[in-house]
Amino acid sequence: MRRLRRWYAWWVRHAPRLRDFLYVAFGLLTIVLQAASGAGGWNPKDWYTLGAGIVASVALLWRRRFPVTVTAITVVAMLTGSVFVPMGLALLTLAIRRRDIALAILGLAAYAAYVLNSWGTENQIWVSIFTGPFLVGTWIAIGAYVGARRDLMASLRDRAERAEAERELRSEQARLGERARIAQEMHDVLAHKVSLIALHAGGLEVNPSVGPDKVEGSARLIRETARQAMEDLREVLGVLRSDISVDGADLTPVPKASDLERLIMASRDAGVAVGYDVSLPDDVPVSVGRTVYRLVQESLTNVHKHARGAATDVQVHGARGEGVTVRVTNVRPVAAGSLLPGAGAGLVGLRERVQLVGGRLWTGPTSEGGWRVEAWLPWADGREQISDQVEVLRGDAVLHGEEGER
């Protein structure tokens, strides 16, 4: 079997050149037999037939590079020297390579040469007129069939290669999208908890003289927050290993008003003065509820990182048919500098989430030197879709019309 494969590979590599030599050998053999078939020895016509046949047969070596020229040479040889086999082989190659006006013209020329070669013999010319289309047409039909089949195979091969390339491209895009999705989810899950841990640890660092009770309470909060972060991380990784959702909707549960309150209380326990007014019904749509939760979470995370100790106000109001309004505002921070380094992707991810559900997001500084994150999310009333014309949220004049990122 291995030897057969080697022979087949060798034939595939050398098949075109071998066919060339076989065509030339077959043409020369027929020409020699034709020239030597006359009685009474060789006459000038036989010698001319032999010469024209040799030229036409040798020209078949270039039949693939110059199919039209080679076919024309063989037609002339047929017209002057009754050399038919090289002309048929040339027509075969031309039909394989081209099926256009050139093939039609040379096919008619070959038929005319075949008929005119019998001129002078009354019975023979009528035979040539009726048999010529079958003889010439057979070579052309075989070549056209082979050429069409080759074109079909090449087209199928090209389609398969393009399909494979598109599949690889889609697979690569899916991998990149999944990586971005994992990164965003990990950022959303861990950044908030890590920022809380950093706040607790920073409080112990700047107040080393606090009593044992305060140290014990802060250590307990750090331990509980770290445990929650590990649980969230384990949950996200577990879902990602067996995720079958299309848009990652099952990565996090749908938050409710009580979840927002727990999120705010965690920031309060970390020492941030957070006031809140949350009125969010439990039947909020899945995508809207998740986006609201991420808006509040990311906004508080940025407060922990960049405005530690700054008083913050959280406003969340929503109703069916009116949409959901989220506003998180903090005053000017007392301490300068960031407690934790930022990746710069938090607000970018929020903007993408808000735009995905058809909402609007405004972020920017306030006139008092603080920072505000404000968003409106649509919530259809079930009878008609919310109009595209949304009333601009009331707020600070500096905030509206400016979009920035911390």
C-alpha cells in the first residue's frame, strides 16, 4: 500500500509531462503509419505528410501554454497534409482550456480542413461532410467535458478552502470575543470586592492606633469580602467551563432591588458614606436588571479606587413604560491619588452594556468637583416600544453634553 501511494504521488507530480510525451508519441506513430501506408514506396506527398505530421506532433509539447496557436498549426497540417490525429489532440486540449469563441472558430476551421482535404474525390467529400461533425465534435465534446469537470472540481475546492478559512476566522473571532467577555465578567465580579478589601486594609494602615475591636471588625470584613470574591470567581469560572448561552446571559443572576441594597451596604461597611434611594420592581427585564446592577457596581468601584472617603449618592428609579434611571454621584474626594490601579475598561464596558440594551449613558465631572454616572435604560410597557426620543435626564449642566471616563 505504501509503495502504491508512492507511485501515485510520483504520477501526480509528473503526469502533465508524461501526457505530453504520450500525445507526441501517439501522433508520430499515426503519422508514420499513414505516410508508410502508400503502395509503391515513398513519394513526395508521403514525405510532406511525414514532415507536417512531425511538426504538428512536436507542437503538442506546448499545447497547454499556447493552445490556440498549436491548434492552428495542426489545422494547417490537416489541410495540407491530411494530419488528423494531432489536430484532434490539439482540439481536445483547447476544449479543456477554453470554451469560448476561439474554440468555436478553430472547431469550424478544423471541420473545413477535414472536408477540403477530401476535395477532388466526389464520393469521399460527401462522406467527409457528414462524418466531419462527429469526428471533430467528439474531440471537442470530450475536451469540454473534461474541462468543465476540472472547473467544477476547482470551484468546489476553492469553495471548501474559503469555507475553511471563514470557519477559522469565525472561530478566531469567537475566541477573541470569549476572551473579552471573560475579561469583562472577571472585572465586574472581582474589581468591586478587591476595592472593598483595599479600603478596609487602607483604613487600618492610616489608623494604626485603633483599638482591637476595630482591628478585629476590619479583619472580619476583609475575610468575608475575600471569601465572597473567591466564591464569585469560582462561580464565574464554573459557568464559563460549561457555558452554553449565546450572549453570556447566565454568567450572573438577574439582580433585584435587594441585591442593590446589599451592594451599597458593602460599600458602607468599607467606610464610604453612601446614601441611596432605590425603587426597582422585581419584574425588571433580565438585560435591564443586569445592566443596572453593573452600573451601580462599577460606579461604586470607581469611588473606592479614585475617590475613597467621598460621600456618594445612589439613585435608581424605574417603572414599566417609563424606563429605568440610574444616577451615582460622589462629592469631591479629600484624598488625592488612586488606591488601586485602574485598567481603564470599566466605563468602556458600561457604555457597551448600556448601548446593547438601547439606553444612554452620561459620565463626567460635576460643578462641585465630584463625579457623576447617569444612565437611562428603556423598559417597554408591553403595548408599544419606547420612543427613540428620550427626555434628557435632569442633572448638572456640566454633566450633560460631556462624556468622559475616569
